[in-house]
Amino acid sequence: MIPYVMRNKRSLLSSCLMLLIIPLLYSAYWLFFQSRTDSIATVHISVGVVLFAFAVWHIFQHLPSLRKYIADSPSKLLPVTIISVGLLVGIVSWLPPFNEILNYGGNARYENKDISQLYIPLEEGASRNYQVDNLNQQASGPEIKLTARIGTSFGDDMALVMWIEDLQGNYLQTLYSTRRFGKGFMTNPLNRSENIHRQEAVPHWLHARAKALGTDITYAIPSLENPLVDGITAATPRTNFIVNSKLNNADLRQFVVKVEANQSYDWNEHYSRDRFPDDPVYSGSGQVGQPAIVYRTEIDLDSPQDFYILTALGHSHRSGQNGDIDPDMTGITTAILDFHRLIVEMPEFTAKESN
């Protein structure tokens, strides 16, 4: 009777584990090949934790037998140890082909993303359809608001920065950055001695910031050791979004607002993966594609408007070798479709109040 009951329990346990494998594989597929969602990520993590807990429990339940097996057949453990150590070293050191796995998934997500889930028309977009971030609220300057209606090419792998300059083009203040870029998560956190400095992500902003700081661009790039402050970073949007921030300088009257955006893996015929083999930055990280697009508008608080539309000036250098803007958009296809509209407002200054 007891062996029969034990067999039934084992069968039931095995069936439960097999059922857990199904959502684990499904969520793994979705996270790797499709756009990430919180619900899918929660399922994947929860099932993984349950399976890990069972594995630990199973090992402790059979620890005496496991010890005896290792003692009796130490040579059988050697191949498993070598393979495990090899996998661990390859992943931590970011060696081929492990480094290509992430790139392959990024390319797949970009090609397979469901545009209908990313693009929400403004006239249908109630406040719940906008990600709202309130940043730098402790500053003493006036409020500034960016409203972004995303386009058909906006995706998860986006580096995005918003900042202001004076009328002479001198960098003054960063207002907003996507957290993944601003905190240095676009580098390789598993091997900090060989972090990939993403100078090609938003090079126009980067070179302007480096000049203002009086440093080389390498030290101006946000990294794990030198991130942007918490008050100006927010999660990468997945839908239309609003950024509410404040200027640091309360006396600033005339200035320029710029936004620079770069979608990883947005390859096309001109900016293909093997287009510039002699460019070590472009061909090195494998996460580039079309260069960043820079948007601009000019604000004069002595003659305010109700809103200011940012227009595309051109694109940055493909690998961030300089901070120039190239107005020639030849070869740019989907990158210019990241945004349908970018609007800046100064809530404390309107055209009506100035009359």
C-alpha cells in the first residue's frame, strides 16, 4: 500500500512540475521574442522561483544518496563540473556565442513587436494611456512639461534624453533620461571590467554634456559607477508619455529644448549590421542600427506660447564619434517614426497670460 501511495504522490508531483514547465517556456518565449510585459515577467519569475525552491528541496531530500553517488563515482562528476564552469565563465565574461544570444533576442523583439499595442492615437488617449513621470520637483525654476505621442517604431530598447541649452548651444541641464540608459544598464553589468560604453546611443547630448563638464566623453557617459541622479531618470515608456520637470535656474528666460532618441536594433538596408565593419563602435556592441534622431524647439518666456512643437533637426553620428547633427536623412527609415509628436509646455507661462 505504501509503495503504491508513494508512486501516486510522485506521479502527481511530476505532473504538477510538467504543468509548471508550460507557463515557464511560454513566458520565456514571449520575453525573448516579443515585447516585455509586466504580467508575463511576473509569471516567468514566479514559476522560476517555485521550480528553484523545489530543486533545492529535492537536493536536500536526497542529500545522503547524492553524497554516496559522488563518493562512489567521482569521475562521473567531472564532465558536469567542466560544462557548468564553462557555461558560467562564458556568460559572465560575455564571450561568443553567449553575447550573440541577447542581440538575437533584441532583433527578434524589434521585428515582432505589435505596433497596435505601442501606438495609441492622441484623440483616444485618456490620461490612463499615458505614462506620467514627475522629475526634479525640488528645483526652484519654472515647470516644464513634455508630452510625447509615440510613433509606429517606438520600442522597448529606446535610449531617450531631454535637456536644455542656451541660445548659443551650450549645455545647461538634463531634464529627463530613460533609466536604462541614465543608470548605465545599457552596459554589461555582469562584467564591469569590460563595460560597453554606449557612446553611440545619444551622442549629441553626450558630447554637449562632456564639453560642459570639461571632461572626455568616456567619463560623461552614464555608467553603473557614475549614473545620472535619480531625480531625472524614469522607466522607459511603452506608450504615450508625459514628463513633468522643473528648471534649475529660475531666472532663465530664453533657452532651447532638445530631445535625442535612439532605438536599438532598428537595422535597415543602409544601416545594416555589416555596413561599417571598420567602425569598432558600430560593429562592436551589436545593438546599434539607425543613428539617434535629434529634436529641437526654442522657448522665449518673455514672449510665451501655449505650446512648442519639437522638430527633427537631423541625426547624430552612427557611432558617436562626434556630437554633430547631420541634416541629411538619407538612409533613415523607421527611426524618424519613433515619435508622432513631441510638444513642450511651460504651464506657468502662456500666450493668454502675456497679453
